[in-house]
Amino acid sequence: MGRRGGLAGMIAAIAGATIDAAFRASRRAEAERKRQIRAAESARQRQIRAAESERKRQIRAEENEKIKVGKSAKRLADKVNEALKIARRTPNQKTKLRKIYAAQHIIEQLKNMEEMYSYLTLYDLLPIEAELMQMQAETESNLQNLKT
């Protein structure tokens, strides 16, 4: 009976050790699963932050472009106004005609910009174009009269 008790004890010890090992393996597997979940969540959070950062960068870039386009359009409008002012005041017909042509060319550039950039809108352009066309016709007529 001593041997059987010893054998039964050994079997019970082995069974207990096996259960303990299985329990430890189960706990390790659970810990690994939790670690993987945390790593996946962390990676997802990094992706969300990266996407948000990219979205903000893109918004800043669009705002900067709008500012640049607006400044460029303002500079061109100022050039039109300056050319128009000179054309109105100069007694020299050739200078007047050159300034009229320059203003018309710049207005075409502004119209092209307006087509390219949906957020750019030109106001009060028709009266300026009408004045330029009238001045051009008068100036060309005056130049023709000077030639004859």
C-alpha cells in the first residue's frame, strides 16, 4: 500500500503540477492577449492623431494658399488702378494707350485667377472694363487723327 500511496501521490502531484502549469500558461496567454489589445489600441490612437495632424496641416496649407492668392490678386488690382490712373492723367496718347493695354492684360490675369480659384471673386470689373474700352477707342482715334 505504501507503493500505491506513493504512486497515487506522485500521480496527484503530477496532476497538480500540470494544473498549475496550465493555470500559469492561461494567465500568461491572458496577459499576452491584454498586451496585444493595448498595443493595437495604442497603434489606433497613433493613427488617429496622425490623421488629425495631417488634416490640420492640410487646412493650414489651404489657408496659406488663399492668403497668397488674395495678396497676389490685390497686387494685380493695384497695378490695374495705377495704370488706369496714369492713363486718365497723361496727355501723351501713346503712354495712355500702353497703360490701357497693360490694365486690360492685368484684368485678364485676374479673370484667369478667378477661374482657377473658386474662393476668389472679382467685384466692380464691368465699369472698369467699359471705361478702358472707351478710353482705348478715343485714344486710338486720337492717334489716327495725329497720323493724318
